Amino acid sequence: MKDIDESRARLKGIFNITVTPFARDGAFDFDGLTRNIERVVGLGFDGLLIGGTYGEFPTMTTEERAVLFRHVMDVVGDRVPVMLCSAHSDPRVVRELTALAGDLGGLPMVTAPYVSEITDGQIVQFFADVAPLSKTGILIYNAPGIGITLSPALLEELSDLPGMVGIKQGDLNPTAIDRIACRLAGKLRLFCASDLAFLGPMMLGFDGISSTNSGALPELILAAYRAVESGDAHKARDLHRLWYGLRALARTHGQPQVTKAAMNLRGFDGGSVRLPLRDVPAEIIPAIRAELEKLAADPRSGVTLA
């Protein structure tokens, strides 16, 4: 993407949150990453999100994140839009990675700086300072997991800043979703940050979703999303219900741990997580396998096992 206008035009649909496959010693598996990217692009996903929370960016150095950005953009080119997470608690790192992401043709995804007792006014000024650094604009990531939740009122204030392209909304409180959908739709691109509960936001008019579990179930989650997109709510509901068991395991044992384990069981390149996360314990693997076998036995899922 070359500028903000192109970012706004192309930022919609289902984006795969691409896990970062690590070897057990923590080394990057770039070949595996490339195969994972080619799989979802080949299936018809609308875009990618690289180096986000479930891409384990907090475990990477700034230099590693820059290498990751460059590798992915070399692989993808301009085939699909790519969100590149440039979040950090240190604004100097955010500035460096945001500028790089825009220069590479990706869309920087930026959280508020996760420091204690930051005020709304300071958050607004932070985004105002960062946005001009990217020629493609920035995507606001409202990520409660970092300890800061941006209120709908604050998101409305941020939406008036130059350079804002969209919001990736991680606060799925129905009241917040309702206000954001009704007041910001058409002004910014709106993305649901979770595939665990995306049907409501999409029915309210969100422009897309980002999905971690699509690393393990790309066929099924893509089909559910396309059903919503085409207006077939009943089909979307039925497909979404199929993988409840895997969602329950992910809620219990964590993402990206369960996603990576399920990818490995399917013969994909999930790899390992980096410390401080730990791979799913061996005793949980049979439960993940059982859920995959259940899906593989249902022709609606499109899931096969290696």
C-alpha cells in the first residue's frame, strides 16, 4: 500500500493473525512462516496481521521485529494488505517501527503506550505524534490485555486525528461495540479483534475481523466469515458452533499456545511459543486432537488431518 487512501480502501475482510513459528530454542522459523502465509493467501484471506499480541511481539527485540516485518513484506508484496504491529511501551520503539511499517507498504497497528496512569489527553497526543510517521496511516488497536482500555468516547476523539485509518477493537463489551458501530462506521474501518465472538460486531456493520484460530482452522473460519459477508447468518452461526470445543480449549490454555498445537497436529508450521509462554502440556494434546478429529469427520468444516 502506498498511502492512506489505499489503506482505507483495502482495509476490510478477514485478516489472518499469523502466528510466529519459533523453534524450541526460540529461533525464528522463517520457512514455516512463509508456508503459513502462502496457505492463507492461497485460500483467499483478505489480509494478514503480523507481529501482534498472538504473534508474540513482546518477546522480540526491536531488531527482530524489523526483520520480521521485512521478511513478511518480501513474501507478500502487494498481494494483500498487511497490518504490522508496532506497539510498545517505549514511544521511541513505536516511532521507529511505525515509520518502517509504513515505508514497507504495511499498515502500522498501534496501541496506547502501556504505562501506568497515562491520561486520555496523553493518549490522544501520543497518537497525534505517531500518525504522521507513517505514509499509510495507522490502525488504532484497542487492546484491553495491555491494561488500558480505550473508551468509545476516546476512540471517537482519536478518530478525528489526521492519519487514522481504522480501529481494531478488542473490547467486545456489547455496549461499546454498539456505540462504535453506530457512531464510527464509515468514518474509520472497524475490525473485531477476536474470532471467538465476531458474529455480533459483524452484524452491526464492522468491516472485518482478525483471526488467530484461522492459523489452525483456515478453511472453517474463512467459510463462516464469508457466510456473514453474504448475509447468511444461519450458516455463519452453524459453522461457528462447529469449533466451540477448540475455542473452549483456547480460553483455558491460551492463545497462541492452542492454535500452534492444533497447527502442528494438522501438519502446519505452528512451532513453539517463546518464554515466558509455555507450549501446551503433553496431556492436553489428546483433547486438541479429539476436537480436530471431530471437525474432520464433519464435511461442513473443510478440515482435514495430516
